[in-house]
Amino acid sequence: MSTYATLKMSLKKPKMTKQTQKASLLQRLKTAPALIAVALLVLGGTSAGIVHASSIQQQINDLSAKNAQKQSTVDALQVRADSYQDAISKLQAEVNAIQHAIAGSEAKKAKLQAEIDADQKKLDRQKQYLGEDLKAMYVDGSMTTVEMLATSKNLSDFVDAETYRGAVQTKIQNTLKEIAALQNELKDQQTQVEQLLELQKNQQARLDSDKAEQNRLLSLNQSEQASYNHQIASNNKKISELQAEQAAINARNSQAVYIPGASGGSGGACDEGNGNGGYPMSWCNAPQDTIPTIPYSSDPINRECTSFAYWYYTQVEGKSLYVTGNAKDWATSNYTPRAGAIGISSAGAYGHAMIILATPGHTWHGITAPAGQVLTMSMNYDYQGHFHYDFRAANSLSYIY
């Protein structure tokens, strides 16, 4: 049953004599202390801080309000969870990139080490050649220039020997320089690769830490969502139980009547074999509580008893009506039944609204209402959005007309 709140109807106030005014004043004075006490209780609260619902409907309203708040919290948590998941995805992409870079650096380091090993072998060979050159240089160098000139067969031999010794000296110097330069270059490259690897591994550690924090927040978020969803499900279960209780009350307080061909219409999802009362087919076929049907309200209440009663009373009978709230909120102080009126049952969490077809002893479409009972038609008596005829005790209802 949809949530509506207050019946607004203009009633003429009877004139009061001085005697009745005085009696009324005395009555207000008698009830004033109780009203003041209630006001103080409401304003001041209780020491225990416990508020008990005054009715089943209040419980429904409280549960629905809590569910709305919890659902809002769940929605906000989901938005936050999406941001966590997005951050995790981005961090994972960065982790993948840095791991790829580290793999490249490791490969470069391995390649460089292989080059260093190869160069070291080359250096070892060059040292060996250098040793041989030094040995030859030492032997040749033991002769003085005069001795070299005296032992030479001719001047040409002397020049060749002197040139060879100079060439060997130059080669020694160049080789030493090459060895020193190559060693320095390899050392610099090693240092650069090691520094890059250290930087990349530190970056990976930070990314792993950030990702772990995002996963922690996401897990906490999902835990909160699960808790709120559990509470919402629990509240929905309680609401369903209260609705089932209302349907049982409706069934206990009425006697079903079958009136073939008298509804003014048939077919659609709201027709369970009793017709549809002429209810608009688009509302009848739509899922329950998905379409607003009262002009001044945006609440979706199609296939509800209030929707059918308001539609029939204003559209079929052409009368004016302004009501809000659940059916029980439409209750009046008028207890005299009249055909064409809206009958209101206040029993249960929501109550029930219906159209009066026949008063006690009167007949409608061949069906006579027994003494003390009225013949009615209504929607959603079973909380399944179905149309229905029944007899009800006339004195169990109040009436709008």
C-alpha cells in the first residue's frame, strides 16, 4: 500500500451555544495537563532514549525511512568503491609498467655484465701481448745507442730498430690508455644501471603499498555495503510481514463475492477472474507501484486500493477529492454508508479503501447486501494488485462522500 498522509476535507463547523462553548472550554482545561505532559515528553525525551512505535504504520514508516537512509549510504559507498577500484586498476597498470621497466633494466644489466666479461678476457689477452712486448723491449733496450749503431750492418738497420722501439713504446701507452678508458666506461654503465634498478624497485614498493591500501579500503567498503544491505533486507522482510498481516486482516474482515460482467471492464494483470472495475488498462498492466495515478502527487501507486478509489470517485463518479496518505489516513467521522461513497477500513498497518456499491438491503447487479453489510469493490485487497468484490460490516468502515 502506498504511503500517503492526511485527509483534507472542508467540513462546516456547527454553531456553538454559550453553554456548549463553556463545556468545550472545561473539557479543554481538563485535558490540558495531559497534553502538556505529552508535549514535555516529546520535547524532553526519556532518560533511556527509547521511542516505541505507536502503531504498525509507524513501524513501517520508520523502517522505510531507515531503508532510504541506508540505501543512500550504500549508494555513496558504491561510488567510493568504484573510485577505489579505479585507483587499483590504475596502480596495477603502473605496477605492470614498472615491472616491465625493471625487466628491461635487468636484461640490460645482464648484457652489460656479459660485455664486461668479454672485455675482461680481451684485456687479459692484451696484457699478455703487452708483457711480450715489454720483454722484447727490455732485451732490446739493454743496448746503448752507440752499441746499437756499432752492431748495425748499416744505417738503415739502425733506423729500423730505433723506429720499432718507438712504435712499441707508443703501443704500450695507447694500450694502457684504452684499458683505463674501457674500465671507466664499464664502471660508469654499471653504476647507472644499478641506480636505475634501485629507483625502479623503490617505485614498485610504493606502488605495491598504495595498491594494498586501496584494496584495504575497498574491502572495508564492501564490508560496510554488505552490512547495510543486510539491514535493508531485514527491514524489507519486516515490511513484507506487516503487509502480509494487512492482507490477512483484509481477508478476515470481508467475504468475497463473484459478480460476472459487472465490473465495467476485464482483463489485464489486475484481473484475477473478477474483472478490473474499468481501471485504466495501462495502469492495470504495469507492475504495481510504478506509475503515479493521482494528479497532484508524484508517488507511484498504480494497482493500490487508494489509486482505484480515487480514480473511480473522481473520474467515474465525477466528484472532487483531495486526499493524501495511506487508506487508514483517509478515515472520517462519518459512519453512515452510502452507495458511491468511498469506504475506509482503518484496520491493519495501512487500512483499505473501497467503493461502496450497495448499502444493507439494497441490490447492485443482482447482488443484495445482507443486513448490516455493504457490497464493495476495491483493488489490492490481497497485496498482489488484484481487483475484488466483497461484503463488509457496514459499521467497520467510515465513509467519504
